[in-house]
Amino acid sequence: MGVTYPAPQVSGASGNAVCTYDGSGNSNGNSVTITISNGINAAEITALAKNQGGVTGDNPVSGLGSEAYFDPGQSGLSSELFALNGSEGIEVSIVGTQAQSESVARAVISM
């Protein structure tokens, strides 16, 4: 994404991990939140995307995990990207573009 973030604040329970990267010290000032959930299937990632992100199913992202959806959010608010990689659900929340969200999700998937 072209910016440097400090170490994340990490929290989680019940098979979920939430990493929040504070963006206040970088050039764009945007924070990034990544949530990883284990034991997720395709129906659950679709439902999660629809319920939390307001995605209608018309916003699929190809080539990212086995299934992915993007919700651009409203101007100035966080966009949401939901991806399924095997049985791992990944949610990326960032004030940024779809390309930036996909870049973060690809980095997480490749780990």
C-alpha cells in the first residue's frame, strides 16, 4: 500500500483473530483492521458479507481465495472486503480503494 504501519493491536476469541493497524502515524492516516475467522464455509462468508457489509452479491471479487466480496462503503468511511480461503474467513476494513483492500487480503492469504 506504500505506507508503513506499526505493530498491530491483536485481540480475539473463539477461533477469531482481530489485528488493527493504527494509521495515525503514516502519510495517509488510515487504519486497517483485519479479522480472520476459522471454520467458515462459502454460505457463511456470503451471509457475513451481506449482513455486515451490505453487499448484495453483485460485488464479487475474482481471483481472491475461493470466494470474495467487496463493499466500497460510503465516501470517507471504511470499505469492507470479505474473502474465503479454504475454511478461513478474512475481513479487511480500510478507508481506501478496492485495490488496497485486495492487496491486504492477498498478503494475508499468502501467509
